[in-house]
Amino acid sequence: MKLNRKSLAIILENVRGWLKQPLPPLRNQWKFAAIVTAGVFLILSIISYFILEFTPVSDISFARVARFVGFHTLIAAVSSCVVVYLLPLLFPRAFGSAHSTKGQFLSLAVFLLFLSWLGISLYDYVLLSHYMNTPISFYKALYSNSLIVYMVGFLPVYVGFYWLKNRSLRTVLHETASQNEKLAFRLQKEVPKEQSLITLPSATKDTLTLFPHELVYLESSDNYVHIAYKVNDAVLQKTLRVTLRQVEDVLRDYPFLVRCHRAFMVNIYCVANLKGLKLWLRVPPVEIPISKTYRAHLVEQMKITDYSPQK
């Protein structure tokens, strides 16, 4: 059955939506690297056992096989550490919780396998060409290792991702339960009548219930909104599958929560400084853009709420 343009567009939209689904940021990066490394070592050890047991070639010694397994495992470990430690240090903004998606992890997994492929191919090229007097080009080493690297590396990466993802989800559930307990405690306190709890919606079952004044800022990314809010002086973050316009409709009765950009809303009581087309928050110290379309409305709302940050 041939796919028409409409069906293809639906499929592509579903794939795009899947790639943009949020994931909890991976914690305990060393465990992820350890799982990938241990998985590669285990798979290579099993393959090497069958090679030694059933291959009649006499020049395949145990020492040679052990060196093969050891160096390839080391390359997998180094590649894993580059992905989970070095890349977040070099590109911290790309690894924030707002950018943690299935698409990002898929990209990192492919990059991890690519690094392992390059490292193993370089190892084979240097070993065979310079130490074993077996002429081989680097391109031939890349070609010969392409299939085995992705076949061996896929399973450990897959297992490591889902193991750590489940651990992260359990941590998030624990934090949510703790926040609910704090929320119940705050409900028992005397709260001004004009202050009431609100629930920010989501296309999934995941929602966020809090007091409006606890919101710090909201950042939109396509059909997701990243929310920063304060509870007991601690800045927490959450991502919901909802548009910023839908959230803005919920917050319409609270003049101190203002749209300042097509992708941002801010709590003006959290603004420390405003200059030109930028503003800076007090806590967390984040710089947020202001569009010309929304600047006049932002300034007007500051006058209405009698709040004047430095300009």
C-alpha cells in the first residue's frame, strides 16, 4: 500500500512528537558509563569464548583475545565518559532539564556509538599496520568495524538508558511525593483569601498544582512548557506538555504573571533588573529576552502592581 502525502505527514508528525517527549535528566552518570562498559565487556567475552572454543585457527591465542576484549572495552568506557561528562561541561545549556528529550538521548546514543567506532577502528589500524606488519588502511578498518560496533554497542546503550531512566523516574516520584507533603502542610497555614491554588494543565496526566506567586518564569518550547517555581526558597523545575497560551489563559487573573516574549512569561516580583529588551531574575539568576511586542504591556503591568525593578 502506497503512502500518500497526508499519511506520510502524520507519520512524520508522530515521530517528531515522540522525539520531543520529555525525559527526566539522567543522574549518576558514572553508572550509565559503567553499565555500557560492562555490557560491552560481557558481549565481547561471550563472542571471544566461542571464537576460542570453535575456531580451529592456531594463531588465535588467549592473550590476543584478552587484549582484543580489554582494549575494546576501554574504548567503550572512554567514549561513554566523553558523552556523559565532557559534553555536558562543554554545552551546559543543551543538557538542562528543559532539553532532556527522547530525541536528545537518541542523538547521544548514536554519537557514543560513533566515537566507539572511530576509536576501535583507529586501534585496529595502528595495531595491524605498525605492530603486526599487516597493511591495512584506516578506511578499511572503519568499514570492517562498522557493523560489529553498532551490533555490540546497541544493547548495552539500550539497557543502560532504560535502567537509569527508571531510576530517575523513581526519584522524580519520590520528589513529587515530598512536594505533595509540603503542599499539604502549606494548605494548613493561613493564606490570604485572594491567594488560591491553581493547577497548570497538561496533555498528559502530569500536572502542576501550586500558588500563583510561587511561579518564577515559564519557557515555551513547541508544545512543551518548562516551569521554574519556588517552594520554601528552593527553586524547582518541571516540564509539562502544554502550550504557553494555554498556561497564559489559566494565569490571566494574576497581573504579576506577564508574557514578555513569545516564548516566556515571568513573575514580575522576581525581576531584579530590566534594561532594553532584556530582564534579569533575582533567583534563579536567569537572563530572559523581552520582545518589542510585549515590552509596553510588561512595563504597564509593573506600574499596576506598583513594582519597579532597576532599569
